Amino acid sequence: MPVKTFSSYDEFNAVINGDKPVVIDFWATWCGPCRVMSPIFAKLSDDPTFASVEFYKVDVDEQEQISQEVGVRAMPTFVLFKKGEKVSDLVGARPQDLQTLVAKALTT
């Protein structure tokens, strides 16, 4: 599935409170490590293993309300939500840990 973006805070709330697990990449255009992780995140979203997981990106400068709600303090930050609950998060550019976080969406 392609990576999507949120157009509003209300859409964010609707998606994270849905039935599917959601992994969100919080990033910024000026963030070098974010640019490194972006293609890795996109590749995971295309992996058939994770077809039941939804992937979203949030530009922290464009969606400040979402970033504040989640408590993002550094980029990149990846957060896994299930049924409205924050299950796990990862701060930093660590590809192997990102794969582990996404795999958690299938089990937790």
C-alpha cells in the first residue's frame, strides 16, 4: 500500500481509532535522517507481509497539532497505533528497528 498523509487532525483521529494498525512516520523537510529513512519506510509499506498495516507520514511543520498530540520531540519518529492506543515508538534513523516496529503491528 502506498504511504498516505493526513490532511487534518480529525482524519488522524479517525485513522488511529480504526480497526487496522497504523504506523506513522513523523518527519521534516529539513531533517537529513528523515530523508534516509523515507525510502525504507516506503519499501515496508509495499511489503505484502504488512498488507494489513496502514502507513502514514506527518510533516511536523505542517501538522503541528498531530505532532504535539503524539508528543514528537525529535525526527524521525515512528509510532505504531492500534485501536487508538500508542503501542510502540522509535526515535531515530535505525532501519532494523523500524522493521521490528512494523512487525509488532502484526502481533501486538
